[in-house]
Amino acid sequence: MARKIISTDQAPQAIGTYSQAVQVGNTVYLSGQIPLIPETMTMVEGNIEDEIHRVFKNLTAVATAAGGTLDDFAKLNIFLTDLSHFPTVNEIMAQYFKQPYPARAAIGVAQLPKDAQVEMDAVMVLEG
């Protein structure tokens, strides 16, 4: 099955050897997003809430470029350098998603690129 590379200037450009997303059939695999501002490629300034919002905005931009929305997410992985921020992720996630929610994992990690406090990746399934 052919792979289609998804790319948008509305989300941060890849800072390594990866694509923003890859579509295979009606499944789209979104690469991890950290709280980079697409226009400047600098980290968002502020607190963990600001970082989480920026990550969801970046994921939304990539989903849109692939022809979908956050409602099409089947799986969301959340990586946090401090798992005490998990309740904050839940609160903010409720602003971006409605039921039925995607499957999800929350993983505590020692460090993320550019010293981000949060990174998320996802699997999206488009109506086909």
C-alpha cells in the first residue's frame, strides 16, 4: 500500500529525519509534537498549560492537513517529564476532544526534545 507524506506550514517543521505525518490507506500516523511555534520554530513561553495548548494546536494543524480533525484520532500518546501534570492534561484535553475519546497512554519520560515538558503523537483514522 502506498504511503502519502503529510506536511503543513501550520505546524512546526520536522527537526529531524521524520515527516509530520504519514498516511497509509485511511490511517494517518502523526509524529510527536512538542510546543514549538510554527512561525518561529521556538518553544512557546509560559507554563505547562501553554505548552499543552500549543501541542494540541500543532496536532490539529497536522490532522487538518491530512483531511481530518481531532475527532478522527483513534490513539493518542502523551509523554510528560512530570506526571503530576497529568490532571492538567485531562482538563485541557477536554477542551479539544469530545466523547467518545480516543484510546490514550500517558508515559513519564526523563527528557524531551528542546526541554519540552510535554510531547504527543497520535494515530488518526479517516472516513474512507
